[in-house]
Amino acid sequence: MVIIIVNHLVEQNNDKLDNIFQALADPTRREIVRLFASNDRTVSELAAPFDMSLAAISKHIKVLERAGLLNKTTKGRTHICRLNPDSLSSATEWLRFYE
């Protein structure tokens, strides 16, 4: 008889890490993170340097938000993006283990 014990906390952390690394796998999303890492930015400010539609940038931002890499707040019609350093910390801790 084989007994399998599943640690749901580990699974949740793996899912979280998968989302973070998936989000950071795309060069456009890495550049977006770089842009709002030092200052909060609006979606329009984040879209300005890219040769793509606002809708395409919004999709990238949603991936970053789903991964927990950014927090988005809304003031009127303006969406402001802010880096969530806690998510990056969890990815850094995982990488540091393998250094």
C-alpha cells in the first residue's frame, strides 16, 4: 500500500512561483516591471515605450497582476500600477536556495 501525503501549502507556493516565472518569461513583461519598479505608473505611461496597442499592454499587465507582481489601483478612469516586492521576494528565495 502506498500513502501519498500532499502538502497543500507547498502546492500553493509552487503555483505562485509558476505564475511568477511564467509572467517574467516574456521580455515585454520584464520591461514593464522595470518601468514601474522605481515609480508607480499609469497603464498609459507603461504603454508609451511599446509599439503595441493599449489592449495588448493591458493583457500583459493582467498576467503580471495575476502573478502578484503588481498591484493596480483605480482613480477615476486612471489605472495606477505599483510593484509588489513580496512576490519577487518569494521567487528570489527560491532561486537563492539553488545558488
